[in-house]
Amino acid sequence: MTTSESELAAQLRTDIPHAARIWNYWMGGTDNYPADRAAGDAVAGVYPEIRLMARHSRRFLDRAVRFLATERGIRQFLDIGTGLPTMQNTHQIAQEIAPETRIVYVDKDPLVLVHAKALLGDAGSDGRVTYLQADYYEPETILAEAAKTLDFTQPIAVMFMGVMGYEPDLAVVRSIVDTVVAATASGSYLVFWDSTDSTPTAVEGAQRLVESGGAEYHLRSRDELASVFTGLELVEPGLAQITAWHADGDTEQTDAYGAVARKP
């Protein structure tokens, strides 16, 4: 383990519920601890659908990345708030279709960075896939660092996948997203999904998460999520439940909406 990896590992706390590890637990992963599982079970006890939402969120990511790489020829992805590596990740999906694709993952979490080093392996050896430790509250920093890997004169797919609920102010969310998208070329895309307050059990689940020591996550209405795409051209079917966007057999309903939209 290098010095930098040691420093990252020293920041980790296993006795406090951790957002990325809770999500990993809901998805059936093993990178979690008793505190994470206790918080995850508290939510699932009143909102069992959270486990399905977690799995469907990865299926939505898979479909969106495949669509952009195959149908729209996108060869650059900026995945902000990527979370713990699980199942098929953005670079694995995109590079299966086009090996030359370049991907920058961004997360502020030291735990994610520790796992990222193991995930990348040879994938990062030629500079086509990189991880950046940064906070989405610092979009200018993200853009400056991402420009070392991505060509901002060419289209980029910007991804915010179920992470913006940690910010309570929708205006701040829109400002962050707008700043990043504004820096990309015409023909770029925004991929965005988030949880909604569309059922009482979803709201109760969010409350149980806080009561269990987890970070508060702010659920929004479908209309509030739609406002994030203002000025962009929504790809059919527009903003939809993530199980319904270019569905491949999913039939479950979920309190999560997402879309893919093109920058004119």
C-alpha cells in the first residue's frame, strides 16, 4: 500500500453508517459493515422497495451508457459521484462497445478512491480511465482536472446518478449541474436520475435513514427533477421511472426518475 493509499484508508470509519456502503449493501454487495447493514435494514424495514431501486439504478446506468455509446457515438464520460464499484461500471460498459472511450470518475469519498485503485487495475494504465477525488460542490475543480483526460471540444456524457439528494437546495443542484454541462461541447449529454417523494413509504424510508445515523437524503418531486433538464433536449421517453427508460423487461414501479438529455 502506498503512502497516499494509507492516508485514504486512515480516513475510513467503519462504526458510522456510510452512504456508499449502505447502497452497496442494498445491492447485495459485500463492501459494508454492521453499522451500514443496520441503517440499510432500518430503511428496508419500512420501504423494502429500496433494494429493488438500488438494483434498477445500475440497470438504468447500463442502458443509458450503452445507448449513448452505441446510438449516439459518445466516447467520453464524466461520472460524478460514482460511489463504490459494483456490477458493470461505466468504463466496462462503454469500452466493451468502443475500447477507445475515455472515462473520468469523480467522488469525494476516500473509501471510493481506495476501492477504485483495485477496480481500475490495468484499465487505468493508459490514461483512458481515471479517478478524481473531488466534491461536486467544486465543479470548476472537477472540470479543470477532468480536462487532463477528456477533450471538452468534443461531446461528453455528464452523469449524476442518484447523488444530488444530499444537497437540500434545488437551486444549488441546478447550479452545479448547469456549470458542468455548460462547459461541454454541443452534442454532449446529461444523464441524471434521483429518488422521488412519490409514495409515503419512500418518505418514511428517508426519515429512518437519518434516525439510523445515515446522511440525510432529500427526496424531490418529479417536476423538481424535470427542472434539472431545462434547456436540454430530452431523449425519448423523457423523464421516466428508471425501470421504464428504454426498458428491457423491467416491470416494477419505483420512486426514482431519470432521463438522458442532449445539449443543443
